[in-house]
Amino acid sequence: MGICGWLILGSAAGWIASMIAGNNARQGMIGNLIVGIIGSMIGGFVFNYFGNVGVTGFNLYSFGVALVGSVILLFIKKLLFGRA
């Protein structure tokens, strides 16, 4: 997956994860992008740990992996800093 795919998938996953976590208003577009890209790495690691494949390309499964990782990242951030 190219850099454009990472940016699109990451920003969409970060945006939806921030809406799930309830901090979309405090987190801008760049924040959503960063959360989505880091979340896709976390999601890929978690899915690989449990025997599934991680991000495989620009598809719905990879979006789900990135979304799960982004929600995990925002949950950890909320635990550490008291707000997401």
C-alpha cells in the first residue's frame, strides 16, 4: 500500500475512532491522521498476535484492523492522561 493509501486509511480510521472515543472536537485532522496510522500499526500487531493477518492493503478488512488499533490507542491515552 502506498503512502496515499496509508494517509487515507489512517485518517479515516483515526476520525471514526475519535468519534467512538468522544474526542473528535479536541483532536484535529492531523491528530486523527496520526492516531489512525499508529493505530493501524497497533491493530496489525494485535491481530498478528492472535493469529490473524494485519493490514493487507486498501480494503475493508485493513480499515477494521486500523480502527481497532486506533480505538486501543485512544483508550490507552485516556488511561494514561485522564482524557483522550
